[in-house]
Amino acid sequence: MEPGELWAYRQRAVDPLEPVTYLRHRRGDQPKHKYSLVRFEAEDADGREEWVPDGRLKCPWEEAEHFEAEERKWIPLLKASNIDWGTHAAIDLVIEVALPDEMWGGARPPAQLPDHAESWIALRHLPQLSDLTGLSLAELRSDPLSFEQGDSWVVPAYTAYAIAERLAPREPEAILRHVEEDERKLKADKKHWEQLSPGDEPWPVTRNSWENTETACRLLRKWIGKENNDLRQQALDAEEEVARLRGLVEWGIGKLAGYGHKSSADTLRRNLGE
């Protein structure tokens, strides 16, 4: 910002933008210094000057109309997409691992809007996405909060959920690795809490974190389907059995060497892959 520039000012989220002239910034790099001196240009302001938080200066005044138009599109979509963390985490993971890069859109909300854990997504190549997910173009475009921005189609959390649910079965192994890691960590965290505070209820923030992790894992397992979960469990059971048998063989090799049959023990170790 340069002294003398006309900027759009808003005191509260419900207030309209109004023109102010930027005069200077308060010196310093601490939060208390993030203020600017402005002169209000409305006729009834009588040239009033005031120190205001920098965050209230939204955009250059010539961009005010465009800024408000963007807000009218984005704010309802962001509010509708501010869902619980567990569901958001599940959607986010699937979109990250299963949505092809070329289908990611580049649309972004205005930087001044509140930052929440929203699950909206911006998409490109909707016909290809329709083929990939089995959702019709009408279903991908049907939410009244959706809109087009540039070469992207922006959809709220409800549509993102439907897309994630259809994409998840395409990447079951990658998703299950994440789920298993989160479940192991959750189990360890609960055990650690019980050891440190036996009989005590977890702190609300801790319980909320656990519940969100459980929600995410439950949704992801549901989305990939019973068959993929069963196949993964069979693989885990097989790995566990192989580890058990390997342990028995290693125990036998040690006994064999202990009884003086070192050559035979070495041969078995080589065959075992060591």
C-alpha cells in the first residue's frame, strides 16, 4: 500500500465496504503495530482519520465490486463445507491419493475470508471425473452452492464427500496404510493415557481428537468396501504367520548351532534369506 491510495474498508463482516484513503502504517513488527492510519472518504465522515487494524483493509477500492461478488459466491460455500474434522480428514486423504493431478482446479477463495477446515474442492475435466467416479455431470454440478471460476468448477463438502466415496475403492492399499497407521497411533495414545492417568477421563480436546480419528478411519474403511478390507486383513494375517514361522525356524537354527551343527545352521540361515 502506498500513501494516498484509496482502499475498501470494513469494520465488521456484516458491514458494507466503504472507501478510505491509506495514509501510513504504524512502525514496528509486533502485533500491536499492525495498524494503518486512514482517512474516511464518505460524505458524512467529515474527513475523520483513524488508526485501524490492517485486516480491515480488504482490497483497493477499484476492486471492491469484484471482491464483494467473490464473497457472495464463496462465503455460503465455505460455511456449508465447514464440517467435522474426522469427515474432513477422510475426504482430504482420498482426494489427495486418488484424484488425478490434472483434475485439481486452481480456484481459491479471497485471502481475507476466514480460514477453516473446509472440504470444498475445485475440479477440472468434469467429463473425465464423471467416468472415473460414476457420478453424472448433473450430480457433479447439481449443488446450488457450486460455481464456475476460471477453468475450475468449485463444489462444497456434500459433493466432495460423494466424490471421495466413489474414488476410495480405486486406491484401497494406499488408504488402508494410512488408516492402519492412524489406528496404531490411536491405540498407543489411549494406552499411554491409561498408563499415565489410570481411571481418569481424557481431556475434552484429547477425546475429541480420538473421536475424529475414529470417524475418519471408519469412513475410509466403509468407502473402500468389505472386500478390500477382507483382502488386506488376509494379507496381514499371512504376514503375521510368516513372521511366526520365521521365528520358529530361527529358534531351531540357534538350537542346531548350539549342538555343534554350525555348517547346517549356516546353510539354513542362507536359505532363510539372511
